[in-house]
Amino acid sequence: MAMYLFGYLTDDFFGRVVVAPSGQTVAQLAEQLTAWSWFPEAESPFVVTNEAGDELDPGVMLADAGLANGDIFTVRRSP
């Protein structure tokens, strides 16, 4: 099932609506969002957090990570 999420990158000022299948992993979601960023070629590891600021496991499917339609997530590139 497809879900829409609102994604933000900490090194970008645009928020983006991302449509993703619930069976996609958190890591794939981060890659999808960063592909549209100012620096898509940056390959540093990512930390993905939900709206509450809880870090999400990159190997978990979106539905299992507790994300649902309309949720906000943030991707931070680790130094």
C-alpha cells in the first residue's frame, strides 16, 4: 500500500512529499529523499527520525517503523 509522508533533510531547506510503498525500508526512504537534495551524491550514513525525534531503524519496513500517511520524518546525514 502506498503512503504519503513529509520528508525534511537537515542540510536542505525544502520539505518534500514522498509517496512510498509501506513495504519499503527506512533506508530506502532516506535514499529516495536525498536523491532530490542539493547534494544527492553525498554518501554519508543517514539517521532518520520520526516527528517525535525517535531514531528509526534503517532496516525496518515503513509500516513496522510506525510511519503512516501524513507523518513527518527527518533525514540527517551523519558526519
